[in-house]
Amino acid sequence: MKIVTLNRLNRAISDVQRELEAHGFYDEKLARIDVYLSWVGYAYGWCWYGTSGNIHIPAVSIGKIFEGVVGASRTTLRDVLRHEYGHALAHTHRALFCSVPFKRAFGSHHDADIQWDYDAERHVTPYAATSPGEDFAETFMLYLRHNGELPERFNTWRIRRKWRFIREVGSAVKRGQRRWKKLAVA
């Protein structure tokens, strides 16, 4: 397990911000979201969704320690930042996320407290099944990691619909659009 240092965090932030910009997500609103290095935390990172929107990344995460002990797959710092920036994007562009297109793509309202059984045809990770907001953040993380190209293992109609929603959000943010002018996701 690597401890997250300020240098590692700053390099990862720069890389992820370049990815966000390349896909149209990084605008003035998202640029105002601060990323803080915290000492310790249970989660890999968190976003104060609904309040400041700021992102916190712990230097030492209980989740990362557990991951190392049980030999689970390694979660990268960049993937954590991609995921948390997904939450920050939803925080800074609420009207695009509290919308019919989001509900159509993700099965419910962004803020709904709904948990599904994990289904590989529907969710990109088991964590994505915990709520529509986490489903978005996990799918967004993979969208950025794979440069907008849908990996074959996720090529199902339900996940393609989520991928399209994310692409449409990038286009809307890049144009400075605050609300959906038409239903972008069928």
C-alpha cells in the first residue's frame, strides 16, 4: 500500500484534470472544486456532495489497507480522483443530473437512495449497484480511464446508454449549457 503524498496527489490531479478537459467536463464550476489531502479516512476518497463539493483524499485509507490485506484488486489514485470528480461534476451541474435523461440512463433519480443487486449487464462494478449516484461516478471513472471508448466487456445496451449520457454531459458542459434543451438520452 502506497501512502498518498502531496506530490503524488498533485501529479494525479493534473492528469485527471487534463482528461476532464479533453472530454469537455472541466469548466469554471469544476475548476472551483478544491482537492484536499487528509491524514486518514475509511474511504479511498470522498466528495462533499451537496455542500462544498470539495474532494478529500486520505494519505492513509482503511479501505486501501484492507484491499492490501485481502489481496483485492488495486484501486489507483487516478481512478479515485476520476470517481470523485464524477461526484463533483454532479454537484456543480445539478440540473443536468436531476433530470429525465439521467433517470433514463441510470434507472432512477441521481439522489435516489436505491440499491440494486449487482448485475454485470447493468453495472460496471459491484459498487455501482449501491445507488444511482455511485453508478454514475463508477461509470464516469471508467469513461475517463478508457478515454471515452467503451471496453468490450461493458458493451451492453444498458451500459452503452449510460456511456452516451456521460458523453452528452461533456458536450453540454463544454457548450455552457445548464439544462437539457431536449431529451439527450433515449
